[in-house]
Amino acid sequence: MIGIVLLLYAVAYAYIIFLPQISSVTTFLFGLTSVLVIGNFDFSRLSLIIDFNTLFILLGMMTLVSILKENGVFVEISKIILKASRGRVYVAIFFIYFAIFFLSSFLDNVTTILIFIPILFYISDALQIDSKLLLINAVLFSNLGGMTTAIGDPPNIIIYSVSRLSFISFITHLMPVGIALLLVQFIFLGRKLRAEAVNTIFQSSVENDTSQNRKWQYYLLAFVFIVTLMVFHEELGIELGTIIMLGAMSVLFVEGKNFQSVVDEIDWDTLILISGLYLLNFSIEHLNFYRPFVSVLSKINSPYLLVLSVLWSSIFLTGFLSALPVTLMYLVIIKKLVLMGAPNTLYWALAIGVGIGGNLTPIASMCNIVGNNLFKNLKNERLTFLQFTKNMLKPVLLSGIISSVFLLVFSFTGF
């Protein structure tokens, strides 16, 4: 029995790595098959296997992003950024990257990439800046931003839901790490841009934009209100998924639209993929496959070494297996270790590890795949696996070293 389940698990991962376009279907198929094989499937127990709070958070955020996008919120934000730069290229590029980082903290980072990469390519065409440099850094800052909150990216949403750590604790622990990595990468980016002799003033077509439509501001205000409720969800005694879905449905209600109007903008593949991974992990856990790993890690007496082991192993595994599978795999192990007395810092190590590791290869996160596809569609070029990894290896290693220091401080102080 365990041989069949492991085979299904391995084949599902192979599809995720090599055929991502159909991986959601195959993962759910093999996940459903695996629970049938172990003979422990009952639809009445489905909520014990699949974390619907995670799915509700994702579904609600995707719905909100669709509404904000349709009403021009992101376009207006990009206009404000370009106007604020007053044609100074350095300022414009750094403003855009800061916007990518910050928006990715609270929104889908794929959306931020779709919005801002065309603007960066416009700048690269106008001033003959290497578009690969701008693309690589856009992906980097998007993944780092997504790492900094409980809703920044799907892995963090899952970690939040499993760990039961508070929404605000994700910000207080992960945002300082993310900002430190952002500032360090800004220093290196500045050097690269100076090497490209980027000191030009450019004229943006949006600087003379006199649009009087202020409707987008109301949608932005509504989103800020929803995020505020999310911050205080523990005090309110309401699950995060419930708040986000209530917010999304309320905005649709005010707009007088039905759910069908945003269906096409929802990434159903991601929702199905996560559900399939939950099923596979349930089967593997049911057969005690993770017990040897828990046993080995529990013998590491030093909490510092344990935290660093989770961080660095998750960084490199994420690079080649992608963020979602690694997150779910590690959570099973970490949850057991925490019950045995290991520190909650392991959850932060995992969140940081998959966030940083998501930059390592072009298949490590959906953001990377979308960014590379945009590069092909807009510039008729593509970064190969080796080119992408070569460009990202130094930032990933540097980010890992800096994050190690933060995690050691967390462990030492008990923060």
C-alpha cells in the first residue's frame, strides 16, 4: 500500500516540476486516488483533510484582486509612481520595485508582476537598459514581498492556517526580514544600474494624464478596511478566510455583480493543486512516512541548528520542487516537532525559506513562470533555466545568510 501511495506522490511531483500546465488536475487525481488506496476516505471528513480556511483566503483574495484590477486601482497606482519620479530613472525604478514588494505583501504577487513588468520594459526600451536585469529584480522583490505577511503568497497562507500563529505576528517577524533583504538588494541593484550608466531623465506619457475618475479610490479604501479587519481578526473572533470572503462578497454586492463576473480571473488551478496536495499529504502522513524525518530532526539538540536546517533545506528544495509542495511537506514535520517542544521559530524558518527559495529557479514559484512568459511575449526572449538560476543564486545565498542571522536572534531572544 505504501509503495502505491509513494508512487502516486512521486508522479504528482514530477508533473508539478516538468508539466506544470496540467499539474493541478494530475495532483488532485493522484491525491484522491491515494486516499482511496489507504481506504480512509469519507466526504464527511473532507474538512479534516483539506484546510478550507486556506482555500477561502485564496479565493477571497483572488476575487478582491480581480475587482481592484477591473476598476483601475493598480493602473492608477503605477501612474502615481511614475509621476512621483518626475522622470528620474533611478527613482522610478526603485519606486516601482518598492511598490512590487509592498503590494505583493497584501496581494497576489502574480498580479503585481503582470502590472509592473510592462512598465519596466517600457523604461528598458526607452533607455536601453538590460531588460533581463529589470525582470530578475521584479521577480525577486515580488517573492520577497509575498514572504512578509500571512496573506502574501499561498505558502504563507497555508503556514498561517496550520500554525495558528496570529496575523500580526507574521508581520512583526517576517516584515523586518523582508525589508532588510529589500534594502540590501537595493544596494546591489544600484551598483548594477550605475554600471549600465543609468542616469537619464525620461518623459513618461502618464505625467500629463488628467483623468478625473476617482472611483478607484473607493475600492482602494474598501481594501484597506478589509486588511484592517484582518489584522484584528483574533480580537474579533473571526477566521481570516471568513473576513476576506465577506469583504469580497460585500464589494461584489455593492457593485451589483454576481460571482460569474470574476470567475475567469480566479486561479482555479492553484486552488485545485493545493487541494490535491492536501490529499496526498494526508495519505503520506496516515502511513507514517514522515516519522523517520521527525525522529532524525528531533535528535538535533540545538534549536539554532534545527532552525537553520529547516531554513536552508527548504530554500534549496523549493528551488527544484516549487514552494507549495515543500511547504505542505515540511508543515507535517514541523507541526509534530513543535508538539514535541520545538520552538515556533521553525514556522518562520519555513516561511522565509520557501520565500527565498522561490527565487532560485524559473519553476520555483508561479511568479517566476509568469514573469518569464511575459518576457517571451513582450520581448520575444526567454531566460533559460541556467540563466535564471545563475542570476538568482547570489541574491538567494545572500538572503539566506541575512535571514539566518534574524532567525538566530529570534531563537536566542525567544521572540
